[in-house]
Amino acid sequence: MEIDNDAKKVLWSLQNNKRNEEERNAFKPTGKKPKSNGPKYVTVVLIGLLALSFVMTQFQKNTINVCITSNYCIDSKRDTFQYVLYVFITNVIVVFGIYFAYKIGVWIGEKLKNKRL
């Protein structure tokens, strides 16, 4: 009983080596730096927070008066857009406060781990 040599050979490629050299080199590094998506992500988060602020103000049944200074007050029913901006800025302060607290905590943790504090 003879076994064909091709049957013994282990094929590691699912494509049976059908790719040419150009297709094999398609995923090699080009030396270019990848694009930074940071500004895009921040913009999407801010737009999402603005939409969330608008939705949060729509579910209120009571009228709320917020005085920013002694002369400037915002009514939640009469000054809807300004009240949405007020809620948005408050949400942004809270979100970025949590983010920066996390970053400072990571930094302090690294310093404690390295005992350089």
C-alpha cells in the first residue's frame, strides 16, 4: 500500500499557496504612523453628551430656575436651549473630572508600584 507524497505533506496555508508575492506582502509594515483618532472620539463623545443633555431636559415635569450669577438666571421651560447648554456643560465637567481622576490614580499607582513617590 503506497501513500502519495502529496498526501503526507502538511499544508499550513488554507489557500494552498495560491497567493502571489504581492498579495503576501500586502500586510507588511509600511513605516507610516497610524492616524490618531483622538479628536474624532472626543467629538463623538461631546455630541453624544449634548444629545443626552437634551433628552435629560425633556423628561422634566417641573420648571427649574438656575441662577448662574446674581443677575443672570435660566428658566428650564422658557430658555430651553440655554438650559440644555447648562446641563451639557455640567455633564462635560463631571465626565472629564472622572477621566482625569482615573488618569491621576493610574499615575499615582505607577509611582507607588515603582516606590518613587
